[in-house]
Amino acid sequence: MNYRNLALATAAVALVASAPAAQAQAIRLKSVTLTLPDSDRKLPDGPGVAAVTNNCLACHSAGMILNQPALPPAAWQAEVAKMRTVYKAPVDDKDVPAIVQYLGAVKGAK
């Protein structure tokens, strides 16, 4: 190996070795406290409320669900599919029809 290649190799190793240290210094973590608003809103009873309670309330409040616009069943089907595929919501296939039916009954287009 000639001196030029040795110098380039040494510079490359130094650059790679210093990269994690530079990245570690750039990130500063700080503890924060977040207070979420309380809501006393409950989902109305109806067919499918158990499926919505078991699958949707882990991420969404009842108030958030009830504040959604009225949508036709096909749009609710698409929303549930999006939650499962895009956001990886762990909703079982067997619960999807009950969730869509409930959302259509409670927040369906009239």
C-alpha cells in the first residue's frame, strides 16, 4: 500500500469513528410531562360497541370518535382498513364488520 492510500484509509477510519460521537452530541433528550384532557363522553350502546371499545379506545377517546363527521359505510370501511394497514392497529379481521356497522350506525351519513 502506498502512502497516499494509507493516508486516505486513515482519514476514512477517523471520519467513520467520529460520526457516532458527533451524532450523540447532537441529540439531547429531555423529560416532559403531558396532561391530556379528560372526557366523560361514553360511546352509546348498540351492536358493535364491544368491538369498538376493545379495538379503538386504545388509541382514540370516545369523544374523538364521536366528533368525527358522518360518513357512509364504505368510508368507515376505508377508515378501519387505513387504521389496520397504515397505523398497524391490531384489529382482528372478525371485528372489522362490527366496527364498521357500529360507526355507520352512530356516525353514519344520514
